[in-house]
Amino acid sequence: MRIGASIGLVTLMALPAMAQTSIDCSNRATQLDMNFCARDGWGVSDAELNRLWGEVKPKADRQGSGAALLDEQRAWLRRRDATCAGERDSYAGGSIAPLVYWQCMDRMTIARNDVLRALR
């Protein structure tokens, strides 16, 4: 079981480095393709999260609530990371584990983006 978890971790760590390959995400034929496409989907959501943060944090700072918002964001990041690691770990050693992880990261980031949009 430890070996399987180690392989899964190595696979997750290698995804960004391997992202140079071009995959047609409209025609995902393999589990590896699905894993890459899910990670790329989260990348879009994460970029939007960072863009929104750049809008709402300065506004919160001007209103005197920037420190509280930063604390909330840090807590959310810890919760997201722990939740998605837990979902992934349910499939430890399986080739679907990265897909589960990146879909969770995307789902939770999209939800957080909605919260940040409401603060604009």
C-alpha cells in the first residue's frame, strides 16, 4: 500500500512537469489524458481565483477588513487542500486518484470564486 501511495504521489508531482504534452481534452482517451485535462481545468479556475483575489483584497484593505479576509482565504486554502487530499487518498494507488484530486480542486476553487465575486 505504501508503494502504491508513493507512486500516486510521484504521479501528482510529475503532472506539472509533464504538462508540456498537448492533449485534446475534448477527446480524452486514457486515464492519463483525463488526469491532465482535470489538472488543466483547475488551472483555469485557479487563475481566476488569483485574478479575483487581486480585486477583492485591495478593496478589503481599503475598508479595513483585509486582514480578516486574508485569514479567511488562508483557512479556505487549508480546508480545500485537506479535503481534496482526503478525496484523492480514498483512491490511493489507483490511476483515478489524480483525476479525483484535480476535480475536487476545481470544484472547490470554482465555489470560492463565486464567494470572491460577491465581494467585488
